[in-house]
Amino acid sequence: MEAIDTLCLKDTKEDLEKAAEIIKNGGLVAFPTETVYGLGADGTNPEAVKKIYEAKGRPSDNPTIVHIADKEDLDNLTTLVSKDMRILMDAFWPGPLTMVITKPDEIPYVTTGNLETVGVRMPENKIARDFIRASGTSIAAPSANISGRPSPTTAQHVMDDLGGRIDAIIQGGECKIGIESTVVDMTGEIPMILRPGYITKEDIERVLRKPILIDPTLNRKPSKDGNFKPKAPGMKYKHYAPNADMIIFRGDPEHVAASIDKERIEREGLGQNVYIISFDPNKPVLAAHEIFAQLRAADKGKADVILAAALPQKGLGFAVMNRMLKSAGFNIVEV
Ligand code: TXA
Ligand code: MG
């Protein structure tokens, strides 16, 4: 791929218009959201969406999420808005929830990785929504990282991965939440969580007033018998992988701390560069905010190994552990 100049834009009216112009001309613009930075293209323009896959090196069967600015945009996309969808929109939009719905004709198959369904999300971030609105279309946007790398939570992370490969980035500081949206499939009889995120299963069940499903493959080590088929295509790929090896220690907090320390001393004795990730187990919000930045910091510091403390897999902790388990290739030690 030939290097291009990546324009750095701010959230001024003038710059957002420049960004919108790039989108209308079929180009790529990275933008901040409350979860992670997204890499946007006109979701209705197949040629533009193809460029997303090229820039990221993303497998073409991994669908992108379509981003809208206002709730009305969903009614313009589809006539099939169920009662449950309405309830979830009212409770969680704008915000970190993606709903998988039947694909409208207007959205081409490149955008959905050839699926008959599409994920739709209305972000809360004001810059994101002003940019989408100015573009006058639905914005297809995966996370703005090279495929397989940790998701970007600052403009610098995006530039580190995609500088010279995309037309522009709108700078918007650090992402508030830090892990990607909850993806929930609304096409079946009972909604099913395909990717855990800030909005938890319990949050959704509380507003729908009924139990929902969760993809049973989530947070399970992939089996070798070929039966491991997550429902969200992206969940099967190697993901969030730092260059360093990563080991997660799980158990009583004191044992975990002692085991990490022992491992660190041994490895440093062998001349290895060790990076430790240890969040307060009672502060999953902080862990979500930090996890991707820490994985990237470990790489920048040329760590040979990352030693991480597990979080309790409840509430938001389940979503953060989902990212950590994948980063570590499910390399977990019980202590
Ligand atoms: O928070 C987010 O969702 C961020 C920001 C930029 O909005 N976007 C994001 O996109 O994380 P991406 O492409 O990195 O992850 C989308 C995930 C993938 O695992 C994909 O397989 C799944 O959502 N997905 C998208 N459309 C789907 C569909 N129609 N059916 C099943 N899974 C879908
Ligand atoms: Mg991603």
C-alpha cells in the first residue's frame, strides 16, 4: 500500500465538514467514540468500505458495525424495529450498545461480511455524532487498529497503527469507556449477547424484564474439535494480541500477587523485560479504561512477557476478562 498523508483534524465545525467531505468522496476517517476509536467509511458505499478492510488488514468475513447519529436514523434504515429493540434504544442509546438486526437493502454485503444481518450502534460521543450527521450517511466503522492489535483508545494509538494508511483522523482525546460496545443479536426470539461490553447482560435483562442469552463460547478456550464457532465472526480471530507473551494468574488475590512477584523475579533473573498488569478487582470501570493502553504500553516498552492478575468475571469484569483472555491466548494459571 502506498503511504498517504493522514490529515489531523479537530472537532471544529470547519474540520468536521472536511471529514464529512472525505467520507462523501469514499475516503477513510478515524474518529473518537466513547468506547474506542473507529475507522469510518460511508457504510452504503461498497468501494469505500473495501478500503477499511485493506487499511486494517482485516479478514473480509468480519462484519463492520454501522454507526448512526440519531434514533430516527434506525427507522430510516429499517421498518423492522421490534418492541425489545425500542426498549433497548430508549434505555441505552446513545451509548455503547450495538444491536444486530436484519440487513436493510441499503447496506451492501461488504459492510456485513456477507451476512444477512448488520450491527447498528448510535454512539454517545458528541464528536462522533456531529461527524456522522455532517456526513449524511451511515458510517461503517470497526475499531481503528491494525487487525489483531489492541483496540485504540487515543488518537496516538490510531496514528501508531494507521498513520499513512488513512485519509484523516479526528482527534478527540482519550475514550471514556476504553473497551468496545456490547453486541447483542436481536434477530432471534431471545436476544443474545455476542460480545460482552460496558452494558452487561444484567443491565439488558433489567430493562427487558426477562432473561436473555449469551453466546456460550464467550470466555471459553477454543476447542480443537472444530465445534468452536462464536456467533460474531470477529470473536474467532486472534485478537488484542500484544507482541509479548502474556500469562494471567487467577485465584485468591494474595496468592495471585505472590505468584506474579515470584514469576517476575525468576524472569528478570533470566534477563527478560517483564510488564505487570494488575487492576483493583473492585474497579472494573478503571480496568476497562486502561486495558488496551496497558497492552500497547507493554509493546512500546518492548516487554518480553506480561504477567496479569485476573478480574472476577462478573458484571463489567466479564467483558474486561474477555479481552484479557484473548490477549493472553487463554494462557491462564490457577494459583
Ligand atoms: O465500540 C465499538 O463497537 C467500536 C466503535 C468504533 O464503535 N467498534 C468495533 O467494531 O468494535 P469492530 O469491527 O472492531 O468489532 C465488531 C464486532 C466483531 O466481533 C464483529 O464480528 C461483530 O461485532 N459483528 C458486527 N456485525 C455483526 C453481525 N451482523 N453479526 C454478528 N456479529 C457482528
Ligand atoms: Mg475491533
